[in-house]
Amino acid sequence: MPELPEVETVKRGLEKVLLNKKIENIKVRRRDLRVQVPVNLESDAVGAVIQSLGRRAKYLLINLSNNKTIIWHLGMSGRIGIHSEKPVELLKHDHVILETDDGISIVYNDARRFGLVDICDSEKLASLKYFSAMGEEPLEDSYDAKKLLSHLKDRKVPIKLGLLNQEIIAGLGNIYVCEALYRSGISPLKACNEISLKEAEKLVIEIKEVLREAIEAGGSTLKDHKRPDGEIGYFQNSHKVYGKEGQRCPNCTCDISKTGGIKRITQGGRSTFYCEKLQK
């Protein structure tokens, strides 16, 4: 599933072609995505000007001049592409097409149909079911160790699962939690309520840093993620532990023949990658 850096990359790519453009047409070829595409999407959006684009956790937000906001989630493997040619050669799993008045087409492809496209009054955005219980954005300057600890102190689940909980912190997924915990030297098995203030301070720094680095690299392309211009992301080349079971930890000098290298375990149905020696 695209995580915060991948969605932020998509947002920045779309900003280059959509800002201040009028929506001329929307075609919905299939409405039965994870959430049914509302029948009023076309009537509420066509004719409006795109004033800004935003992101909330893993959701893309398109803010319109008529005080409506389009909400877009890419699901497990969805992609948004930019097309300037006419007519656009549509593929089997191209479900939603947004056309602007200057001839640009934004095409949403989602073979597994786990994503969603919705629209609402902008003033009601925060109260929607998608966002009402969502935690704070980790890249906000105001987000710090004390805020993180306030959500961890009464929880006994492993810190890996705590950081994946969108009510604790918004936008983190499996890749960047594994990487941030490794950089912080914190075991993914350590309980949330055992995290000290010093550890939380280090963890928040590393969460912010790994997210910023990933955004700069265009996100991580493991299977499906592509930027709207069709280019892949490159942060997978900087992964320290994710997907590297049995390989040497980049910061260890231990005998890999004895340690077995980077470990992979399953937590909450997801693979966790970590170094037993460096992460305590």
C-alpha cells in the first residue's frame, strides 16, 4: 500500500499540472471500488477550479473553488497517471478519469479496487469517517516526542504495531516504521508503554528524517508505485532493513554466519525486519 511518502510524491506531481485548472469532465467507468464512488461526484466537481492539493495521512485531497474536496485513496496498488494526448488510450482497470480544460487527463488505475474516490463539503472533511479518529501528521513541526508518548504510555502492544495504528500517528506504514525503528535502535518487539522519553525523542527525529528522505527520492517502488509522470521511486535503494532478511546489517560488524543477519518476523499479519543486535 502506498504510504505517506508515496502519496506526497503523487500530490506534488499532480500540483504541477492541476493547480488553477478547471475540471471539464469526470468519467467513472466503475463505481464499485472499496467505497462506492458517489453518484454526485461528477455534478459536484465538473465546472469547479482546482485551488489546491493536500494530503492527510495516505489520502490525497483536491480542494475545489466551490468549497468541495475530492478525496482519493490509492488502496493497495492503485496508480494515478497524467496524460496530455487525446484521446487517452484507456486500460482495463482505469476506473476514474478527470479531465481539465487545458486537455490534461488524470487517470486512476486500480486492478484490485481497494482504493476510493469520494467528495464532500470541505468544511466537513475533518469529521468524515476517514479522518475523525486519525492521529497527527508526523511531519508537522509541532509533532514531538511528548505527543507520541501521550499515545503510547497506556498501550502494551509492541511499538511496531503502535506506530502502524493510524489513530496514534497518521500515514506510517510497514516500510517506514521498520526503517525508523532501525535508525532509532528500538526493537519492534518492545512494548509501547516501555518507550522512554529519550527513545521517543530519537524515534520522532528518525521518523521525520526517513519520511523526508523517501519523499525526496520519490517514494519506494517495490511493486506498483509510480509517480504520476510514470517514473518510479528510488528510496528502496536506501532501505537499511526492509526486505533484507538474512543480509548483513549495514551498521553491524557481527559474524553473519552466527547471527543470520537481518531478521524477519510477523507482527499483526505484516512482516517486520530488524537487527537483533542493534535494536533493543
